[in-house]
Amino acid sequence: MPHAARFFLLLIVLTDFVVLGTTRLGTIIRAIAAQGILLGALSLVIAPEWTPHAVAIAIGAVAVKGVALPWLLAWAMREAAVRREVEPLVGYIASLLLGAAAVAIGFAVSRRLPLPGGGSPLLVPVALASLMIGMLVLTSRRKAVTQVAGYLILENGIYLFGLTQTATVSFLLELGVLLDVLVGVFVMGIVVFHIQREFDTLDATRFGEADD
Amino acid sequence: MRLLVLLALPLLAAGAAWFTKAERRHAALLPSVAAIHAALVVSCWVWPAFPAPGGWLALDAAGLLILTLSSATFLATAIYAVGYVRRETPRGGRVFASCLLAFLAAMTLVSISQHLALLWLGMEGAALSMAPLVYHRHDRRSLSAVWKYLLMSSVGIALALLGVYFLATAQSGSAGRPLLLSDLAAAGAALRVPWLRAAFLFLLAGFGTKMGLAPMHTWKPDTYGEAPPLVGGLMAGVLTAGAFLGIVRITQVMIAAGEGGFARPLLIAFGILSLIVAAAFIAGQRDLKRLLAYSSVEHMGLLALGLGLGGIGAYGSVLHVLNNGVAKTLLFLTAGNAILHSSSATSADNRGLLRRLPLSGALLFIGLLAIGGSPPFGVFFSELTIVGAAVNGGHAGIAAIVLAILAIIFIAVAAILLDVVFAPAPAAEPAGRRMRESAWLVTPPLALAVIALVLGVWIPHPVRALLARAAITLGGHAP
């Protein structure tokens, strides 16, 4: 694995930790955007040769994950005039510690799951760690914008793993990007917009907990 | 060829509905497309359909089963929708019609795809096409419900995608086309075991979220509570059946690879947990649609349990998909009639239904009996088969637990049933006020009630043969 790929993967983990440790929604959105661009660059670095297909996937990833979705989130944040995350269900220090644990678990699990054909030793652990960190953000934060950001981190983890699949089933990665387009832009964007219009706030845990 | 038509027809109709403004055309489009679709599905029973090029699309026993269930309940729902939109116009008539049709197309794709990535695509489409329909009242509670639904089902679908990736990794290196069911089964023991197990875990968690197995069921009560009743019926009866088919597919692969011993205990554990959670929340539930949601958790648990037990349990499970789908749609549609009349879903406001809406009241009575698992309806017999599988397999403890839980749930359902159907109407109710029961709103649930009864009394031979074939692919057999 070339050094560039390893470097990009480390940066991706770093952006995960930025999201875990900050209260500022603006910083979270910038970290998500950086992560999207890193993913696009990484898929080019990993690709054995720059076929038109590989280049198209990379451009698609940057356009959707690095530009369109962060822009949508920034727009939702501006419209609703929320700047900061408030009282997350799990504190910031605890979140960072859990994030570190997630990376450790990712490494431990990936040793049990050797990639056929050898290849990138860092890719699987980083993918699994991103998956867990995304889940953590998704479940422990209160603002809808942050929850969507958590979902995107989770998805990026899955996309990272998908990068190992291009050799066998080339179109699987497109499914991942499609997931972004459908879920991220089409639906969640609309819902975030409605939440904002109805309540002038993006607090997703406070409204209408229907009683059981 | 017919398979492609089955897929293209609702998809094109969904597009057409989107670009049509006239409400009346929407009302005509839904049932006519549903009827053509159902006729094509019937023709697949008589003359088996050829697989589409590449073998990506084909109809096997389990697929035909789910396709038939989807098509039949969709037809009933579409006819019901004609009467429903006359009483209560859902916001955005064209969104309503095209989302429903897109849902039919997605469910068709789920049923006929032999390629697991394609099946995943169908599930994603089916789940997303339901989202705008849940958010139909545009108020605080429905917003909360749709947010929960989207978040949970997006996470579910993402985990399932990772499961598909893992499965492709498990298959790499062995001969055969990637991710095709037949080639995965043929590869059998040549699949890489650690990756295969990881794939099973993620697909089970992902599709299990869609099915609403506990503890991933938390979106269900809110979503079913807020969705218009006919949408709730499709979600509880059909969407969950599609997710179940996804779990059936990966279980088939696991059994072919000799990993049934890894899959079965997990399925049984999820099944039992769902039953316990359902029993705990069903007791004392006063909202009809939320009651149906927890009842759905119960029946999803039974499906997983039957699949996990194997033997005649597999047969019971595939039979139970049909029974649950029919009875759930019947219940949601009749509950819809009650709610249209009283504008409320709580049981207190729907008291004395039998007096106010004699036909719907009787149908609700039948539906609750059926879903509660009382003879002679189909649900009773498929539940009995699953419990029988536990006894056969030497799991007497499981059988005892399941029987106890089923008894608790039956009593709880009976309590709300007596309350709603037979209690005298609230005193404030003007005595003479009666809603004329439109044929559009009563005929579809009536037909479903007849089917629910037929499935209990005498299953037609072709259906029985199909169920047996589906059970065999799951390592089971007919009782």
C-alpha cells in the first residue's frame, strides 16, 4: 500500500475525531466535507489504474460527499440559526475515549477478517472504526444536523470498505454513492428543512416523543 | 420477459402519476395497475416465468410467495384507496399515488431478484418510497415519526449494504458469478467462513431493522401510529415480508455453506426477544394502530423463530408470512374505517363500533381474532406449526415460553377487541349518527378476511406445494 493511501486513511480517522470532540456545528460540517474529499482522493490512490470508471467514482464521491451534502447541512444550519451542539447524551471526553476504543476494536476485529489477496492492512480497521464512530455520533447527539453528520461518517466507513471490492464487483461502490444521494440529499434534506420550518430548531430529541 | 414487465409496469405508472395533476386519474390508475400486476402474477403461477438474461431476475418458490402476497394485498389496498381519498384527501395526491406505485415496483424487485445487491436496491427503494407517505399529516408527531423511521431504516439499509460487501468478499476466489444466489449456494463450503459469518450478522441486523425485530423495533409504534392506515397495512404486511425475504436469502446461503449452526441460534434469540418485548408492550395498549405495531413485532419474532428452528418451522415461517400479511392488511384497513368515522385511533373513542359501522365492526372482530391466533384462521395454524417445530427439535423450553407469550398477547388483544367492538357507544354520541359504509372501503377487507379464513381451513394444493418447496430451500420440510 502506498504511503499516500496510509496518510489519507490517518487523516480520515482524524476528521472522525474532530467531529467527536467539537461542539461547533460549523467545524463538524467542515470535517465532513474534508472527509468526503479525502475519500475521493483515496479511491484514486488505491485504484490499480486510472480507468474512466475509477475516475468517475472518485469525482462522484467528492461531488456528493465532499461538496453537495456538506453544503446541504450548512444550509440547514444557517436556516435554523443553530451554531452549537447542546448537552450531548455522551460527553465530549467520553466520546473521544469511545472513539479511541472504536479504533482499537476495528484493529482487533480486522485481524480476524483477513482480506483475500492481502492488500491494504489499514483499510478494514479504519472502515470499521468509522462505522462505529458514526453510530456513536448518530445515537449520542441531539441536533438533527449532527445526527446526519454521524450517519455520513457511518456511510463513509462502508464506502471505505467498498473500495476493497472494486476488483470483483465493480458496481457495488455506485450503490454506496446512490445511498448517499437518495438518503442524504433527497429525504433527510427535506426532513431537516421541515423540522426547521415547524419548530425553528433542529433539536431532534425534544419534539413529540410519543408515549408508549 | 414477463418479469421485466412486472417490474416496469408499476415504475412507469409511478412516473405517469407524478406528471398527472387530475385527482380522478390517480384514483383510476392505482387499482387498474394493481389489477394488471396481479393478473401477471397469477399467470406466473400457471406458466412459470423465464429468468431474465444473466439470471439476475428469476422467480423461485420463496420469491413467488412474497410476490403474490405483495401483489394481492396491494390490489386490496389500491381498491380501498379509491374510497379512502374520497373521505380524506392525503396531502399531495400525486405524491401519494406515485409513492404507492413505486413501492409496488420496489417490492416486485425484491421478490424477483436473485442478485443480492439488486435485492438490497429493492429494499432501499421500498423503504424510501414509504417515507413521504408516513409524513402525511405534516404535524409535530408525524414529523417525529418520520424522522425516527428514516434514521432507523437508513442505518438498517447501510448495515445491510456492508453485509452485501462482506458477502462479496466471502465469495471472492471461488468460482461463480458474484452475489448470485444460485452461485453462492453452489460455492457452499468454498466461501470464506469469517467473512460469511460477518455478512450474516450485518444482513440480519440490517434487514432485521426493516422487519422490526426487537431491539431494532423502536421506530415501529410511532411510524404505524402516524401513517395513514392503508400505508400502515402495506408496511406491516408487505414491507416486512420483503425484509424477511432478505433474511431468508442469506439464511439459504448459510445453510448451503454448512453454517446453519451459526445462523440458527441467532435467529432464535432475536425471535424470542421480539416476542417478549411485544408481550410487554401490548398489554394495556389503548391506541389501535400502536397495538397493531407491537403485534407486528410479535409476528416478526415468530418468523425469525420458525426460520431458526428449521424442520417444519421453516414451513410454518413461510406460511406465517402469508397469514400475517393478509391479517395485518385486513386489520389496518378496517381500523382505517373506524378512524375515518371517529377521527381518533384510541380504543375509547372507537367504542361500540359494531353498532355504528356494522360491517367494519364485524371485520375488525374477525381481523383481531385472526391476528390474535385464534382458530380457524391461518395465523393459528402457522403459529402451531412453529411451536410444533420447537417441540420436534427438543426445545421444550422455547415451546413453553412461546405458548405463554402467545396466551398473554391473545388476552390483551381480546381485551381491546371486546372494548372496541362490543362496548356501547359513548353517551355523547348522537344515537342516529351512522356513516354509510362505502363498498370501496368494505369489499377489500372482506376479501382479505375470506383469504385469512381459507388459509386456515384448507390451503389450496398449489399454495401448499409452493410452501413446501420454499421450506426445502431453507433446510426444512412440510409437516
